[in-house]
Amino acid sequence: MSDSEIKEILVDDKSKLFDTTGMFYKEFPSDYRQIRYFTLLIVQKAPPEIKEINLLEQQVSELIKNAVKHGNKSNIKKKVRVWFIFDTEKARLIVEDEGPGFQELEKWNKFNRKRLQCFYKQDFEHMADFVSFRSKSSDDTDGGNALFAALEYWNDGVVFSTKKNKVAVQKTFPIKRHGIEIK
């Protein structure tokens, strides 16, 4: 696998994924105890036809959790802003916190690139070095695993703003017609 085939988290303020036109908007305090509730308030707008509703819910929860925990440091006075839109073909979210941003993003991309190269080369001896991404601000429950899953789930991209405190994601769902999946 070449570097050009490896998905990365991008930084691009001008990405079309940041367009909020026609999107719903919610604003929440950074209360870690209510992340599940905030997630349900958002996901309830998803159409019942989405077959991956549990995965969608998990991904939305991770985005909100990261904003509350890492961005706003669970400071209840700081807000998490979420724009979202769902239909049977796609899901798109934008999550913004008031924190300093994910300043380790370039290091995370480099780490992920090496991790994936080990996986594709079946270099399991060195892959053990890339099980968990740790930064200075990581605690015992952090490891970057949610970001690995995000890159796989959000198949239309994961994009941060230049300040890196705002992330936009989008997933296109496969369309089924007459029992056949159309991509």
C-alpha cells in the first residue's frame, strides 16, 4: 500500500464538509455525564432506513466525547456546537469545541500511516509499536482508537479546521435497489 492510498485526517477550512447550509444545530454544555443524552438528541433525526444506526450513534458519541473531554476539558461553562444532517444516503456532522484544538494531528497522521503500513506488510512485530497513539495530554483511557475507526466509518472524509478545534465528517451509505447494493 502506498502513502497515497492511506486515508488521513485533513486540515482544510474551505472543505465543503464545513458548509452548514440546511443543517440542524445544537449547542451543549461540556458535561461528560450527558454525552449519551446529547448523542441521542442528534441521532434521533436520522431516518429509520439507515441500517448502521448503532455505528452512527457510536461515531457521533465519540465526536461529542472528544470535544467535551479533550477540547473543553469537561469545563461545563464551555460549549460544544454541533451541526448535523441525515438522510437515507448520507450523514454529515460538524462538531466544534472551545479548546485549543488537536495540535497533535500531524503526529497522529504519521503514526497512523506507519501503523497501516505495518498492517499491510503483515509486519506484526513492528505493528505492536503502533497499537495506541499517546500524546502529552493522553490519560489511561486514551489511545487514538476512535480516530482509527472514524477514518474507516466516515468514508467521505474527516476534516479539521486550521485551529483544529472543529471537525467535519461525512458518510455516504450504500444504496440498495431491488436487493442489490449500488455504490
